[in-house]
Amino acid sequence: MKLTFYKYQGTGNDFVMIDNRSLSFPKSNTQLVAHLCDRKFGIGADGLILLENHPEYDFKMVYYNSDGNESSMCGNGGRCLVAFAKHMGVITDKAEFEAVDGYHYATIDSDSTVALQMIDVDTIEVHNTYSFLNTGSPHHVQLENDLKTLDVKEKGAAIRYSDLYGAAGSNINFVSQLTNDSFAVRTYERGVEDETLSCGTGVTAVAIAMYETKKTNSNRVQLKVEGGDLAVSFEKNGNVYTNVFLIGPATFVFEGEIEI
Ligand SMILES: N[C@@H](CCC[C@H](N)C(=O)O)C(=O)O
């Protein structure tokens, strides 16, 4: 049987997109999802996303990491899904959809810049050398002096599998401050088990953690990741970060058919 797929990327975080509005995709086939994401034997991607119908909103997002398991929210994947939904004629310039962490609103402009509203954040653990928060996915945020030479895979895996995060693990973000309102970020992603070129929920966590720990006083933060540039804006009302938006490009790469 042939499966039609579409490949998208958001600042180098890449995804296989499948139109599953007919519900024909075998959703519990972990091996198949891992195979489709495999860079040598499959299409190759950090994750796979299903576009499904929703009774109230424009669509539903179902996200899998490249290890084949369904996971928590993917910010870049959500932005790419908005671009895919536009390509498929499901939306025009704005979207309301449901993902695993709840309701999301997004806008997309003519150059495919997507601004995606992320969940509100009301809990941030600030420790001496790192912060931990959930922006739809769990994120460890840690400042580093020399981001360029850091072995992100080795150091990220050591923290992700440490007693700190138990069986569930966490995504691990290493950060270096560039200016008052800009930061360079490299991320080790759980479920990919490697460094990815960008992580949307990760840079969202970095922006909020840097504001919370007073490294910046700006509520619009620029994030330089290995695959490009993102921005995160937010408001802080009391102890809650609200109106959190992840903003950046979402790009169609190619489409094709694969035998499954
Ligand atoms: N790349 C993503 C994060 C995807 C989820 C993560 N790997 C996890 O399982 O926690 C993003 O852009 O947010």
C-alpha cells in the first residue's frame, strides 16, 4: 500500500505530515512511525504529525517523536501543521486546533511565518544551575559559557537520563546570552534522543526562564537556534505567563509516496 506524505521543516526541526482526516493511518503502529522517520531507511524526520478532523476546531494535531511514540506538544511541529493545513485548504490565515496539551490559536502570513499560541505557564522551578518548566513539553534550561564546542548529545543524554527526571525524562536546553533580549539555544530532544536543529517548546521555555530569572527584561525574546531564528513573546500576569506566542518560519520541503 502506498502512503502519501508531505515533508515540512521549521528552523530545521523536520516533520513528516500525513492527512489523516479519513482516519486510515494505523496510529498505534510504533514501528511504522519510527520507520517513516528513519533517515536511512525511511523519509527522515524528527517527528511525524497527523492532521485530523475536530468536531469544534479547524483540526486536531497528533504528534509522534521519531522513536515512533506519541508524545507531548511540539511547538515547531504545530507551526508546520498550520502551514500544512493551509496547503490542504483546511484554513486560510488563522487556525484554531486541539493538540495533546489542549487548545491552540495560530496565524499564518503570506511568507509562511506562523505565530502559534502556546499554553499558559504558571509553574517554573528555579534551581541554582538550571530551571525546569513545562511549555507543553517538559524542559530543562541551563546556561553554558561555551555553547559552540558543547557535546549536546552526550551532556543532554546524561541529564535527560539522570535521577532528576526519572523514567519520563525531559528535553534539555543549553543557552548562551547574546544581548539583553536574545539568546543562542541548542537542544537535546527526548524521543529523538539527539540534538535537533531547533525545538519550539524548548525556546519558549528558554524565553520564559530567562525572563523569570531576570536575565532579560524584555517580553519579546529572540532565539538563535542551529537551524535559524525564532521569537517568543508573552505577558506576565501575576505568576502566570500568558499570551505566549512562538513565532517563526514553517516551510514545505517536498511531498511523495512511500510503500508501507
Ligand atoms: N521539537 C518539539 C518538541 C517535541 C516533543 C519532545 N521531543 C518531547 O517528547 O518532549 C518542539 O518543537 O517543541
